[in-house]
Amino acid sequence: MNKMIRQLNRDILDSLSARRPGELANRRALQDMMKQPGWTSGLAALFPIRERLSCARILELCTPILNRLSPQAPKRGWGPFTYQYVCRLMFPENGFAPEADRCGAGAEFYLTVLQVLLDQERSALPFDPMMDFQFLAAEEYETCDKAREYHRFLAAWRGEFIYELMRLGLEFTPFKTLSHIAGVHHIAMTAARGLAQAGVEVDLALISGAAAAHDVGKFGCRPGERVPYLHYYYTDQWLLERKMEDISHIASN
């Protein structure tokens, strides 16, 4: 167990260092915080993973460190703020998470821990088509026409914490966007793989990217905006700004 905890801590620190070099507390200071008994015992208590991890429970684990990184907590609490913070990463012009300058370091830490632990969950539990995504491996999509766009999509999906956003949404908002998007992706890829096996020419990268991205625009809609109408626009904007024109053509239509 101690070896696993050390590896998880390294994974978290390496990811943070790659994302925000010099912006978060220096690596040594974070290492010291992550050696505290409360952190070590709290992390160990999550294993072995036999059921879905709770974002709220992981937040409870992270809170002592969040209070060190951002001494003044967000007004609405870390859970709702972190959800809004990811919306801000995706749509920086839409006014989400106005406390980001003060609390952004804490949100990044929480999101990184969440991402590392959800990776562990994914390895430990059976695939659930309403909760999980089976994206194409590099060797599967490298021959697809839209391989470059799909590579950009996967990088944005992970780099902007989109899966983590949807898991947070299950607990801190009234919406169940994850089950819809995951379910659509599963059905689309089941059909696409069947067609490909039958000899029909299909671009699996294009279908996977478009199915998974078709509702990302919902996270760009501001309070009072008509989500059923405007989310198509924001989906298109998010994909175009990340140079995924052909995925956008399918996803936003």
C-alpha cells in the first residue's frame, strides 16, 4: 500500500508540474503537505476500489491542502466552484468562476487528484456504458482520415478535465450530462465498429470525437441562456477554436 501511495503522489505532482510550472506552491512544499498522516491515511482508505469514487469524498481528502493553497475558500464551496472553473477553462470569455484568480490553484490541485484517482477507478471497475468512455487507442485511429483532429480532441478532453467536469456535475448540479454523453458515445461506437467489421468505410476517429463532443456546448451556456438552442453554437465554438473543424461539423449539427 505504501508503494502505491507514493506512486499516486508522484503522479499527482508530475501532472501538476506539467500543467502549472511555478504557479502552484513549489513541488517540495506540496510534497510535504502530501506526507501528512491525514492525507496518507485518507488516500489509502479509498483502496481497494470496489465502487464508484465520490467527488465529495475526494474533496474531503483534498480540503486541508486546498485551504493551504487558497486560504479563502470560494463563496459557494469548492465543489460548485471547481465545476465552474472547468467551464471557465473551456469557455474563458463567458464569465464563469470569477474567483479563479484567488482560488484557481486549489481547483487545479483538486481536479488533478480527481483525474488520477478516476484513472484508478477506471482500471479497477467493469466498463459502464453510462459512466465510461472507451476511446480509440493510438494504433486504432492513426490510419483514420481525422487522426490529427482526434488526437487534439483527446488532448483537450484530458487537459481541460472534461470527464472530471461531468463527474462533478453528477454531485454538484441537478444535471446528468455524463450518462447522456457516455451513452451516446457507446451506441455510436457500437454501430460504427459493427459497420467497419462488415466492410463499410467509416472513420472511427470522426465518429468517436463527434459523439463525445456533441454536447460540450452545454457547459458554455450562461445563466438565463436557452441551453436547447445555444449549446450547438458553443459546441461549434469549442471545437473550432481547438482546430477540430470536421468533428465540429458532425457534433454541432
